[in-house]
Amino acid sequence: MRVGVIGGGQLARMMIPPAVALGVELRVLAEVEGSSAALAATAVGDYRDAETVLAFAADVDVVTFDHEHVPQDVLDRLVASGVAVHPGPHALAVAQDKTVMRERLSAIGAPVPDWARVADAAELGAFLDAHGGVAVVKTPRGGYDGKGVRVVREASAADDWFADATDGLLVEEFVPFRRELAQLVARRPSGEVRAWPLVETVQRDGVCAEVFAPAPHAGELPTEARALAERIASELDVTGVLAVELFEAEDGRLLVNELAMRPHNTGHWTIDGAITSQFEQHLRAVLDLPLGETGPLAPVSVMVNILGGPSGERMPDRYARAMADRPEVKLHSYGKESRPGRKVGHVTAKGRELDDVVARARAAAAFFQD
């Protein structure tokens, strides 16, 4: 079995161990030499060029993704040539454009913040007037990790974005929320779906910093979130892992914030904390193999991202001390150079008491952050 992954980032890298375990040959189309996924058989090329992608896909059984940025015309060429593409172009279109995402979620009755497509400052001003003078503006395409998102209180606050937005901008109500949550599910083409426990996520400067699994003090939310994510996966015909990022609003609403149709940062804890990791499950799903059990291996798992990395050093320079002081914590390096704010790795700790597990995970991550 041969799986081709478009994108050479850390998500492709973390597919390598389960691919080896399953006897799957993993091939990667990376953007640059020396990518995180260079441990796999890796080609370098432009994922926006149809001929490059078709040549890469010529001898794999299925194509999947490390990111959602492959243009629709390239995806359509792949499908037309007979390549199995999971998730398919129709599903990825929803993840590629936030306005399309809001349209589709609204059409299937999924709970989302009040939203509109706005073409200019006047329309943004009208939305602000109708929503208490504050809103969230998003560029429909390309934003991630806090990029392309702006809280605005004046109609002119997005003028620079309007200048480059041929199809307008997405504006949403500003949602006061208690916390952010994430529900991950996996779906295979035959329709089988499995879900992991609902998790709580902690964002800093728009970047996922910590994940607590399962989400503490969640009450009936896990049942609601699981049903919602499974319905979205089915309605949108998603194949592979689907991450549904959620707000638990102060007024009690559970609202969909974003979707990702691939393994996701909020699911990294599953490598060490679940019976089947999101990366193994994604490979099973895109190959239409029976899905694995998703139950937790411990009462509590906590993942902490290593952001930035050690200044002027490589992460391995600090392995000896970190591993000696925290031998029970699992470390994952992404093979990246240190850079302020960059995700260069993560750590995962497991145990029985949330406060203890959080403290141990944070202490381990601190070894690699200046």
C-alpha cells in the first residue's frame, strides 16, 4: 500500500511511524528540501502545479494531505486521472475557504456564530452596528495560527484587507466564550466513523499552546460535540481525520469555529494518550481499512506545544537534561530550526490528576523554550 502525502510539514512527519507499523509505503511531496517529513521518501515540488502533482501521484494508491492549500483545479485533475484523493475536492473546498465553510455549515444546520460576507467598509459598518460594535473579520483563504483574523470595532479597521479581497471578507459576531474545545473524528469511505474524547484547547496569540484530554468538567458537551462532528463528517463527505474546533460560549451555546480535514494539532496527544493515534487512524481511513479504537490510555493526557525552541541551540542539545528530569514525558521533535513562535515540537504527559499532569507537561516543554 502506497500513500502519497502532499505537504512536508510535521503532520506528514508524524504519519511515518504508523505507516512503518502498518507496512504502508509513505511518499511525500514537500515544498522545500529539508522539510520536517524528509525522513520519508520525499520529492520536492510545487503543489500548485498540476503536472508536478500528477507525476507525484502516478504510482501511489491514494493521495492525502498535510495541509489544505492544494488548488481545486489541481485536485480536479487528480480525480479526473483516476487517482483516489482523500479527502476529496468537494470536502476540501469547505476547509479551503472560510466563507464557504460558513455557508455549508449553516446549510446543514450546524451551530455557528452569526456571520456575513462583506464587500467593503460600509457593509462591515452595518454588521458592527447590528452586533454591539465589535466583530471578528477573517480573510476567507490562507489564514492559520491566528493569521488572517482580526477583532475590529471600526468599519475602517479592515481597509487594508478589502484592498486585496476580490470576493470580500468574512465577518462574524464576537463570541464571548468560556473556553475553546476540539472534537476529532475519523471517517472512512465506507462510512465508518470513530471519535476521540472531546478536548479543551488553550490558545496563545492565536496559536494552540496546550490541550487537555478529556476536556475537564464537560458535562453533556462530549455527547453533543461528538454527534455534531460525526454529522459534519457525514454531510460533507469527509474521508480521514476531521477536526472541529468549537467555542463553549458564555451563554451555553456550542458553536463551530473552524474545520480542518487532516490530522490536527489538537489531536497530537493521541500519539501517546489514545489506543489509536490520529495519524494511524488517518492512514487507515484514507486506505478504507477498519478504524481503530479511540479510547484513552490514561484518565488524563496533556499536550504542550514547544513554541520557538531554544535560542541559538538545537533541540537535541537539551535532550539529556530534559529526559533525565522528566523520563515519563514523551517528546516529539519536528526537525525544525528554532524561530520565535514556531511550532518545533510538543510534549505529552499522562496520569490521573489534571493539575499534576499539566505541571509535568509544562515543565518538560520549558526545557526547550527560552
